[in-house]
Amino acid sequence: MKNIATSSSILRNITLYPVKSLDGISVQQASIAKGGCLKNDRNYAIVDKVGKPITGKTNAAIHLLRSKIDLASGIILLKHQDFANWEQFHIESERKNLEAYLSDFFKQEVSFIFNTTGRFLDEPDLSGVTLLSTSSLHVVTTWFPNIDLNSARQRFRANLEIETEEAFWEDRLFTHHNNAVAFSIGEVQLLGVSPCARCVVPSRDAQSGESIVGFAKTFAIQRKTTLPNHSTLEEKGHTYCLSVNLFVQDSEVGKTLFVGDTLEIHGEVDARNIESWRRNNEG
């Protein structure tokens, strides 16, 4: 396969997003949970009265909601970006008060719900983890004024960030349609199944919600002009993509990723049955 790399890459950052679409937390290690996701990633979601998640795709106000969460104690702190004071809630014992606060914030009735098996992921049966490189984020910051590395990281919201010798090195972790790239990070075996197509969210500042006009078009043009020779991204039909969707088999549940682990590519595998495999093996 043309994607096999000779240079190494190292896992440098792990970010969990305990509440879908809210702020992430940086951790030194993360274990694989049932459903092919990271433990404590997207365990909670804010949903409207018909059960549809409140996300940056559907409600730009969510960019103004800051959050902190202590997973051990079950305490969540929330505040409006423009306000100084935090409101504190225990997720279980103060759920009604938490939902009342969120309903007031979003000006609609919402619920705060829980799931530990990746059901709140965008593609729960196909991709439980996302990965990109620090080098790629650095290049993206050169395409747009006033976007620094931390801002780029917040906009693209990947779980795993690797240190590589070149930008878009991670394009080696997906390949032609119907195939996946088998690789490992430390003891965890992973499959790179596809490039991650982006939505409107990266065009907005994660703290203010302010949007960059023409972001997607500019990004796609720049991505195309900087496409590595090893990339198969253009087969997708557009280049507004950054990060790689990873599929994690149930055999990896309980294994742990650590910052500092080395990534090693093993080769291509047939990926035509991945989505049906996940659905048929739930529970």
C-alpha cells in the first residue's frame, strides 16, 4: 500500500469531550470503552424536547457556553462566555436544576442525557475516535489571520493529536474506498477508515462563535494545494476535511492509550463490513 510510512509519530495530546459540543479536557491517558469510543468521551449530551442534540451544527449559541467537569465527583460548572461567575451542579442529584439552567441558556426546553457506549458520536457505528497531527494544525493557522494553535485545536475537536515530521502525515491513516488502514498506538489496535469531512463548526471561534466568512472554501483550496503525494483525499470528492475517523474493535475495550505512545502502521484491510459489524455486535 502506498500509505505505509517509514517515519514515526508519537501521541502527544489526548482530549476528551465529556459533554457533546462543550469544552474538552486534556488527559494523559484514556481507555477504550464499549462501543469503540474513549471512556468519558461524549458521555453526555444536551438534547431538545424531541431528543435531537444541541450542537454547534444546529445552534451557534453553544459556542458561548463554557464548561468544566470533574468526572470523579460528577460536578459540572457552566457559565456564559461573557459572565464571570460559574454555576455549579451535581449531574445526578441536581439534574433538574442543571436542565433548567440549560433551558434558560438556550431559550428552549432541553434535557441532559447520558450514554457510555458512543451513541452521541456523529457516526457511532463507524467512528469512535478522531485523530490529527499538530503539524497539520500549525499549517492551518497560516491560512487564516488570528487563528493560533489552541484556537485551531478547539475548532477541529480531535481526540488524539500526534506529533509528526510533516503536515497531513495522518492522511496515511486512510486509503481507497472499501479499505481501511490498520495501525496501533501503544497497545491499542485501530483502523483508519476515512478522512473526517468538516461542517460549519470549524469556521467559528470556539469561544465567541464569531464566524470567518468563506472559511470552508479557503480551507478546501489550501488543503488541495498542500495535499501530500501519499494522500487519497481527493477520492472523497472534496478537500474540506481534516482529521481521520478511527474504528475500534471490541477486542480493544479496556486497553489504554498513553501520551508518549508510538504509532505504527501495519497495512491495509478490507473495510466493507465495518459498519454492519458494529451494529450486529452491539450489546
